[in-house]
Amino acid sequence: MDRVRKFLRKLPVSMQTEIDSLLHKVETGNTAGLDIKKLKGYKGLFRIRKGNIRIVFAQAEGTIRILFIGKRGDSRYEQF
């Protein structure tokens, strides 16, 4: 989770608020209009795409856990 916070701190404030808004929508279940895809080969893993930012999260039993937030093409994103 420290990598997620570190990445978010480096982003402009406007992008930070957009990502915060996206995560709030996912938590509340209001996913209409979001670019969300289930990751193939993984059970309960999804990704949200916002521009060149990717957010990978796990969803199980009503809880959401952020696994990765980073730019497209980041080697850590490619592992998913």
C-alpha cells in the first residue's frame, strides 16, 4: 500500500481527486460509466483505466483492496 500512496503523492492534485472519486464510486457500487475490466486468469481481480493510469483492485465479499496504481506499461502492471 505504500507504493500506492507514494505514486498518488507524485500526481497533480486534480488527478488525485479524480482517482479518489473513481475509488469512491467503486466502493459504493456506482460503476456505471467506468472503464472496469475483470483480469483474465485471476479470480476477483479487476482493473480501472483512467487515461494512462491503471488501478488494479481485488473485490471479495463486499470489500475492496487496492493492489496497484500506476502508469500503463509499468513493469509491475504488466505482471497482471
